[in-house]
Amino acid sequence: MSIIGAALLLTTWIRARIRFFQRYLVPNALTAGFILFPLYNWVFGRIGMDTENLKNIVFHFLNLSFIAMTLRVSIEKRRSNRDVFATSTMVLSQYVIQSFLGTVLTIIMIKTFFPNLFPGFGLFATLGFSLGPGQAFTIGTGWETMGFEGLGSVGLTFGALGFIWACFGGIFLVNLGIRKGWISREELTRFNKDNVKSGLLNRGETGDYSKIRNITNPEAIDPMSFSSALVFFTYLLSFLGMKGISALLALIGSNGVQLATNLWGIMFIFCGLTAMAVKSVLRAVRIEYVIDNHRMSRISGFSVDFMVAAAIAAISAAVITHYLVPLLIIAGMVGLATTFSHIWLSSRVFQDHVFFRAILVYGAATGTLPTGLALLRIIDPQLETPASRDFMLSAGFTFLMAIPILLTANLPAMGALKGSLTPTYQVLGLYALYIVACAAAYILLSGRRRFKDYTAIWFRRHHSGS
């Protein structure tokens, strides 16, 4: 933790001083991870420091971030269910496009030049891009317990490549949007007055803390301590619940034990569901006001920053070398597909603040939500548009809809143990069904715009800044 903390401090200074990192809004945690990557691969090992602690940080901080994000309570009434549903549709569409394309490319490589490639390799595109390095690592580690070596590092690598797409692809889209008139230049005037690029406030400046409220008396317990205690209590419930499920599955026999092992790889899903249950109980007894959204966001942000830095530092250089060609093929093709398909769909689905919503979802679909918010802040520094709010409101529904994709993630691995690709084709069929469902939602949401000017990547409106 202390080494990661030192790296984060160094990269904060680097971003504040070097224009390259400011121009592309490279997250400090990403830079910290890349600084630590060679140290853990070629230096620290000589003095007895391995990456096991880093992997533990990734696992636990991922779970904590999911709990903190899920516990947040919406204090605003929804202005439009349509906007929330449209956001969920766009996020889920990228899940399935990435999953489908990644799996198709994997099957092609298995049938041609890489017959021994792990059949679930293509799913890392979704795990690393849309879900993030933490989720990709935990599921990849679960596959390692089934006998497939190095997949935890593969997941981390896909997560890092996703961040690269988010940063450079996102800035490319912002500049393209300005040049093409997808958003007015006037929308950027506030950006010059803020410190989004450097990542630091100037001396004497303060952030907007007008909406922060204390829900405890500091003489009894600090508000941050109370919020942290609520998160850790929820984590304890999640852990005990998973232990109970594992004990019940063990009664089935060896297959039950294997299933329980796989479930630990998606512990973050169980944490999210437990957090939903805790929030429902608090609402039922009318004390949901004790949930402090601001501090939950800070706990989540803290967890994500340390998790991302640890995730990239824990990547094995040897594993990257072994899987280099499949990594580059899938990450490159999926990145291009995500960039252009998302912009095309978003310009036709969203009705207002179109580019704001599109750039936020793009950042989240390639990096993480904080990356998406960083891109959004370029054109909406104070997050005044409803884009971020609707994204948060859509997260619960999107998460529930994506659970079948995650629960079937082990099917290709189970088929590989038997030397069969049939389960891989089965999950490919599932992704195809999701694509059909997303297409139906697109037709419903886009109206007359659905196929109008279909050759244009961006559907132009009379008010280009929308």
C-alpha cells in the first residue's frame, strides 16, 4: 500500500507538470501502475517482494468499490425513465458487442493459428474494457484455479489496454466532436477556468462542498468512519453469505466445490447484491438517510485508484509476451468496434445532451466510470448536465441485466477441460440474443432516427451542441 501511495503521489506531480498527461487526461492511477510494472517484474522480485499482495489489493478493493457505489442513495427524482433506459441500453450494447466480437475472434484464432488458445479469451475484452481490470483479474484468477495459467495477468492487461483506449480514444472523440460540430465550442469555455487537466486545485482554491452533509456528530464518530464502517459491515455480510453458499455447494460433491471456487471469482457481484439488500433494509426501516453519498463516492474513488494501480503493477511481463498477438488483435478490433459503434448508436438513441452522454458511456465502456467522468468533465466541468446522474440511476438495472453474461463466463473453460468448443458456441448464442434485445431497444428508442443517414457515424441535429 505504501509503495502504491508513493507512486500515486509521484504521478500526481507528473500530471500537474507534464502537458502530455494533461492533454490526454491520463488517470494518475494508470500512470502509477505503469511505473510500478517494471519494478515488480524485474526489481522487487530480487528482494523478495512478489505480486501476491497486489493481487489481494485488487480483489478486496474491487469488492469495496462495488459496495460503496451500490450503497449510494438517489436523492433526486427521476426526470425521465427514458433517459435512464437509454443509458442502460448503450452500456449493455457495448457489453454484448465486445463479448460477441471477442469470442468470434477467439474461435477464428483457435481454428487457424492458435489452436491452444483459451476459448474464453475473447470475454476478457468485456471484462477488461467495460468492467475494468479488477473484475477481469478476479474472473481470470478463477480460471487459473481450473488449470489455465496466467489468465489473471491477461485480465489485468486487457484492463490496462482498455484505459489506453479510454484516454486516447476519448480525447480523439472530444476533439473530433468539436471539429465536426457535434458540440459547440462555447461549451468548453468553463473548462479553461477549471483544473481538470492538471488534476490539482491552485493555492487558495477550494472545491464545491456545498452539498456535503455530516450524518453523525464527530464527537461520537467521524462521518467518514461511520460510512467506512457501513461499507465494511456490508462486506462482512457478503463474505459470510458466500462462505455459507460455498458450504452448501460442498455438500453436492466435487462439482459443487468447483462451482463454489468459481463463485469466489465473481465475489464483486455478490457484494453488489448484498449492498442492494442492505440499502433496501435501511429504506424499509426509514433510516436510509444515514447513507452519505459524498463519502461513499470518496470510498469508492479511493478503492478504485489503489485497485487500478495495483492491477497494472501486478501484470506479468512473461504472460504478456506469451499472449501478445491475441491480445493485440482482440484489444485492437474490440477498441475500434466500441469507438465507432457507440458513437453511431448514441447519436441516434439519446435525445438531449447527446455528446455528453456518449462520451461518458464511452469512457466507462473502455476504462472505468472515473475515466468516463474525467472525459465528461472536459465539456461539463461541474457535471451540470443530467448525463452523470442518469448513468448512476441506470447502473443498478444494467448490473442486473449483465449478470447472465458473468454467470456463463465459465462455460468455455469447462468445455476446454473436456476438449470441446460447444459451450463456447453456446455463450456466443447468448451474446447474439443480447444483441437482438439491444437492437429491439434501439429501434424503440431511436424512432425516426433509427436508420436515417445510416452511413454517417454521427446523426446531425439542428442543435449541434445537444
